[in-house]
Amino acid sequence: MSTPEKILVAMSGGVDSSVAALVLQRQGVPIVGAYMKNWINEDEIVGHCPWQQDIDDARAVCDRLGIEFRVVNLMQEYRERVVAYLLDGYARGLTPNPDIMCNREIKFGVFRTWARDHGFAAVATGHYAQRIAWHGSPDPGSAATPPAPWPATFALLEGADKNKDQSYFLALLSQAQLADARFPIGHLPKPELRALARDAGLPTADKKDSQGICFIGEVKMADFLRAYVPDAPGPIVRAHDGRELGQHRGLHFYTLGQRKGIGVPSNSDHQAYVVVGKRAADRALLVAFDSPDAPGLFQSEVRVHSLQWNAPPVTAPRSLAARVRYRDPRVPVEFIPEGGDTALVRFTTPQRGLASGQILALYEGERLLGGGVYV
């Protein structure tokens, strides 16, 4: 009888990763818990960053489970691969997604490498997603056969709890990364997960879910940007007639489709302004009244680049589904490859506020195929 392979569980100090460790332990899997120390907010200039409390909570869970606990310092890698990407993107007028990049570059990147170097077969996280062995055709749902065999042996499905599904945040993982990933709680609804934590006496059972930036903590994005990106003021301009309505502190504080915090009041009919564009030449923030007719607010098609697949790459026009942002429902699209890692994506129904730099996740039913970045 073969010995089960040892798995390193990424412990964030929250209830989801705590139960991930619990589930694996109950399955008889040898595990070690590890906290990824990515950011400690040493200057205390961007709000509350409870990293020490998170470490204490993660250690307390491991003590309760009777497993080894480690702290893995990835601060330099996190600054280079996530923080730099985030700040550079916003400085260039884009809307990057640090959570998706954290998953690709840190959790299933350098942390995965660290795990393999220290004798672990895989990394487990508390994501609401499901990884299953794939025994179907090389290209599920398509009659076409790839020109060469696809080495994929795993499929990534949405989490069973559709209100908590986090497959979107895994859109840029490769098949190799997926092979070394485990998602022990993907089959659980959140209430059942909390009940398991309470029954097991886990100290994180009733801990509030984090709403902050990936592994930075309870930090608002605007506060983070304010601390690290210099102000670059410009005019707030009404898109349809060019009228200047006010001034802003920097285009990096805004994203396409944003309504709150623009700094210009509604009109007498209580119509609210919405961001519809950014004009680099004079750093103008373009706004219009929020309606289906607002110029530039809705798009019927978008180009994506930097496509990454965890399934056979789609190399011919094909009907798929896409999620334009986290928590949005999947919508039908026509996917039209343009060669290399770029494609045109046409929506059956126009989509609101698709900002350059954001991530489009591509699906076939509940299976996540991959994703790309809006041009």
C-alpha cells in the first residue's frame, strides 16, 4: 500500500483554509500548515493590516489539529510580482486584478515551488473551486481534435456553493499549476463549512471573512493607491459635450463603470454620473449619466491578450461562456482566436464597464478553461 503524498496547506488565518486543512486531515492525508508572509505593512500607512493576528489564528488552528505550522516569507516575491504589477497597472490607467495575479504568481507560483523543494506533492488552499480528474475527450464539448495530444488530466470546475464560487480568481492558472493544486472545500456550501469548523472546535469558526487585497488584509484599494501612486490631477469632463464638471486627484482612483466617489453631484432628476472613459492626453476623467446610452459604458465585443489555458487552447471560433468579473454570472460569447495569445470576444448581450487590465474568465458550462486580459 502506497504512502499518501504530503500536502502543504496555505493557511491564511481564516475559516476557509482552516477547514481545508481539517478536510484533508480527516481524509488521512499527511499535511503541514503554512502562512505565506507576503506583506506586513511595516510603515502602517495604508490602514489596518492584521498579519500578526492572522499568523496567530493560523497557528492556533494547526495546534488544534495537531499538525506542524510554518511561516514562509515571500515578501520580496510578492512585492516584485503582485505589488509592482498592481501599481504599474494603475499608474498606466489600467484596472489590474491583484487577487488573480497572487494566485498565479504566489500561491501556485513561488509558494508551490517552495512546497515542492521541501518535499510536498501539492499545495492546498481554501478556494471555493473543484479540481477533478478529467477522463473525457481531449477537448470536451468540441468535435474537433487538437493537432497534438493535450496533456491535461485535470479539470477545474466552479465551487458547489455558487454564492461563494471563486473559480474566476483561478482563471490564469496553467494545467501544470492545476496538477499541483488541491481545493478541499470546493464541494461545501459555506454554512456547512462553518458548521464543520464549529464542530471541530476550530478557533476561526466564526471569524469574519476578509474583504481586503490578497494577503494584505483589510486595506481599501483607494488607500493603498493613495500611499504608493503620486497624485496626477486632471479635469472631470462630461463625455457628450466636453463640459468640465470638476477636478480629480488621479485617474488611478477610478475604473470604467464606477458610480460612487466620482466627486460630481447628480442632476436635478437624480441621475448619477458614471465613469465612461479616461483620456491620457490631458488626464481627463470622462463621465456621463448612467444609462444604456452612456457613451463607452457598454461593449458588445472586447479583445483580450495574454491568454492562459488550463484546458486545450481554443484555436478556432467557438461558442463559450465568459465571466466578465467576479460575482457576475456566466454569459454566452463567441470566442474568435486571432493568433498567439490574443482573441476577439463577442457578447450576445452588451456588457457594462469592461476596463482595460481586468480579467475575462472563459468557461464551458461549469468548467473553467482559462482567461485573458482586456486590451
